[in-house]
Amino acid sequence: MSPDPFATGPFADVIVVGAGSAGCVVADRLAREGTVLLLDAGPATPPPSAVTSLRALPVGPGSTRVVRYRDERGRDVVRGRGIGGSSAVNGGYFLRGHRADYRGWPWPAEAVADAFTAAERMMRVSAFADAELGTVARAFDAHWAPRGRAAEGPWTAVGLNRVRSNRVAGHRMTADRAYLGRPRRSVRVHGDAAVVGLEMRGDRVTGVRTSAGTLRAGRVVLTAGALGTAALLTPILGTLAIREHPEHLVRFEPRRAITAPALLQSVVHTADGLELRCYGDDFAAFIDGVAPTGVPVGVADLGAATTGSVRASPAGLRVDLGVPDDESAERIGRGVAAVVEMLASPAFADLVRPGSIRVDAMTGLSSHAWGTLPAGVATDAAGAVPGIDGLHVADGSVLPGPLHAGPHATIVAVASLVADRIAAG
Ligand SMILES: Cc1cc2nc3c(=O)[nH]c(=O)nc-3n(C[C@H](O)[C@H](O)[C@H](O)COP(=O)(O)OP(=O)(O)OC[C@H]3O[C@@H](n4cnc5c(N)ncnc54)[C@H](O)[C@@H]3O)c2cc1C
């Protein structure tokens, strides 16, 4: 048997900080080149099936698989915690953005397309079939299909888009299972290993500080999520801008029983950049410990994300995910009107209890925060930060621009592109 590649002590060729969607992809790719120590603040044990069920969104008050931030406007911001990260707790929607979103990104268009194809294979992605649709999704499709389906193909487009989901037998395929399911001698995963700072010699990152001590490596790759990575870098780089997709909810009470095999099975993309989200049931049906508030339909502005900020403070990371500007608020208002009209249409006549439609007072958020260190601007195609050697960023922080989709598929694809560049480097 060959010697243990980690036998020389607490060192690795690469330390990857954060074992979420991007971290698992990066650890898998870089383990082909040398030893990788993958650290996560949460548990290293794979999420149990109660967590990964597509019928559960395990982000309720008692969940140990999430970390909660409170943004400066008082909003609850939840991110995944522990191996698998947000891929273990998210909605299981795994859609590419519009093809044009990726123009001008610092990787060739062909490489981006290939990275999506590989990510979809690894994450076992498939579109929900007609026969799998829940009650609300069937009504939603009946209303929107005559108004235009999106052009066929792997990219989303204007029109009705069937959701593609990373899933096996009713469970989310998580990033750890997809990329690290096969044990590898050159990857070691440490859970309960929160990184509290970067170890630097001059302009070079030489390792990380954890509560258990300092670990050294030739390179450090940050994949702690846009907020976790910002917590480590804002003390060095100062305040960073951050993007988020605002979402306004319209709710109704159903007048008959609803089946919902997954949170989100169908969405409409409008020509002015909105995503109308057909949630399968009341969030209370998916999230333990929250009170019923009606079946929501989401109106998210994907065309113009909000811009907020993250900054270091003595009390920890200060997060403000921003609010829509006037134009965005106007667009969202038009989307809300279209949803109210939809709920009053024949397709929903036997589903919506008369008089039960109501529009939330405030616009909320999508749990998508990204783009603090856009590749091509604040980082390069290998996720390197100018002026800091030995450091790369490969998670949602580096997504370069507006995105007409939830970010999960793009984060997985981009992590593989960044890891390829690091490996080549
Ligand atoms: C509830 C929810 C639902 C969502 N639904 C969808 C959806 O359906 N479709 C979609 O496209 N997107 C969705 N998203 C967004 C998407 O899942 C995330 O944007 C994506 O998974 C983020 O990937 P990441 O690698 O950047 O970070 P994450 O997957 O969040 O991973 C970050 C990891 O780093 C660890 N970490 C953080 N700080 C430290 C530290 N200091 N030291 C060590 N480890 C650390 C965390 O514990 C975590 O495991 C959702 C997100 C949430 C939270």
C-alpha cells in the first residue's frame, strides 16, 4: 500500500475552506494534482435523508444544517452549513441562466457549456416530467403554456421553463455525494473546523487559522459561500458589493388538497427579466417549525439584482442585501399583477379559495446572494485576487454578473472552471 499522503503532518498542497456546492467540486478536481484538506465549519457527516428529501426545505428554526445571518434591514438570511453546504438544503432547482448571461465571462463560451454539461451529469440533473407535476404546477403550466414555452434546450429562456433538478429517487443530489462520494486518499475532510482567518507572510497566504490551530498549505481556495468568504476577506479587502435576486410573494388559500413532490417545478421567464415561481405548496409544508401563510407564487427580478454590501465589523460580518431600485420595483409590480390575474384565471378556478389572494407588503429575497468578487473584475479566471499570492476564490463570490436563473447550477459549473485554471496554473 502506498504511504498516507498526509503522513507528514497538518499540511496539504491545497486547503479548501468550505465543503459546500463549490468546495466539493474544487476538492475533487484538485485532488488529482496533490493533497487537499477540505475544511467546513459544520458537520462532516453527509446530510441524512430527512435533510435531502425534495419534499423538505430543512432551514427551519431547529436546523443544524444552516447558519443564519440577519441583514441590516432585519431580514433573515440562511445559508447551508456542513458538508454539502447549501446544496444539501436548497430548493433543488438546477437551471442554467440564459445563454447570453455568460457572454463576456472570463471563460470561453464553449468551456462554460461543457462545464454545465459535466455538472448536470455529476449532479444527476433531470427535468420534472409532466406526470411528476404537483397540483399547483399543473394549473400554472395550463395557464402559461398557451402563452409560450421557452425554446427547447439546456438554457433557460423567455417563456415557460420546466425546472431541472439535481435529484435521485426524490432526494437532492448533494455536491458532496456527487463529487466526493467515492473516498479518495488525497482528500481529507475536516468538519467542525471553522476558519477564523488567513495566515499571511507579506502578500502571500500560507495557510488558515482555525479554532484548533494553524494549518499550512501551498495554496488556499476559499469556497465558504459568498457570505462566509466575505467574512474572511472583508478584513483585508474592505467593504464589498453583493448581489441578490429580490422576490415578491403573492399567496392564496387552496380550496382542495394539494400534492407537491418538490418545492419548485415550473417557472416563467418574462421578456423584462422576471422569474415567476410556482411553489408547490405553503412553505410550512416544506419547512418544519414555521406557521402556514398560504401557497406562495414568487415574482423575482432576475434582470436587475439588488446591490447591497458586506463589511467587517468588530461584531462580525455586516450584511445589507439591498432593495430593488424604482425600475425594478415597477417591474416586480407588473409581475405581481400578472400573478394575481393568473390566480383568478380559469386554470386556477377550482384551486384558489375565493377572496383568499393577497400580496405581501414587502419585497423579500431569494437566498441567492452572490458576486462579491466578480471574476474578470475583482478576481481572474483562476479566482486569484490581485495582490494576494497563494489565494483563490471559487464559490458564488466570483459569479461575474446578472444571472437569469438561481445560481446553484452556475456556481457548480464555474467552480469546475476555476479549479481547472488553478490546476493548470
Ligand atoms: C434555503 C436555500 C434555498 C436555495 N434554493 C436554490 C435553488 O433551488 N436553486 C438555486 O439555483 N439556488 C438555490 N439556492 C442558492 C444556492 O444553493 C447557493 O447559492 C449555492 O449552493 C452556494 O454555493 P457555495 O459553494 O457558494 O456556498 P455553500 O454551498 O453555501 O457552501 C459554503 C460552505 O462553507 C462553509 N463555511 C462558511 N464559512 C466557513 C468558515 N469560516 N470556515 C469553514 N467553513 C465555512 C459552510 O458551512 C458551507 O458548508 C438556495 C440557497 C438556500 C440557502
